[in-house]
Amino acid sequence: MPAKLKPSIKEYVRDARGKMTNKFIWKHFTPHNTPTVELQKMYKSDSFKRKKTIIKRELEKRNALQ
């Protein structure tokens, strides 16, 4: 599994009427699934010190590092 920025969560699927069902989908927060704007905010914030190299590598891959 690739590196994650946040812990994974379960998203429950809703039916046509908006009622919760017993089905769910795992949502993973990996760097390549995160929008560029959000990655840039994470890179500038102090709360993601441990993940800074992962975020920097993804921003360099997208040519979005400023």
C-alpha cells in the first residue's frame, strides 16, 4: 500500500432515497489522490512535518512546487 497522508475511512453507500445501506467503500488519502491545492496547504502547514518529504515528492512530480 502506498504512503498515506491521513488515516483511511469507511464511506457508507446510500440508496436512491438517501438511506444508509450496509455497503461501504474504503477511502484512502494517498498523495496521488489529493488535489494539488490541498497538497500545497499541507506542505506549508506545521502539522504535517513527518509527511513533508512525501508531499514534496508528489508536488515535484506535478511541477507544482513553488
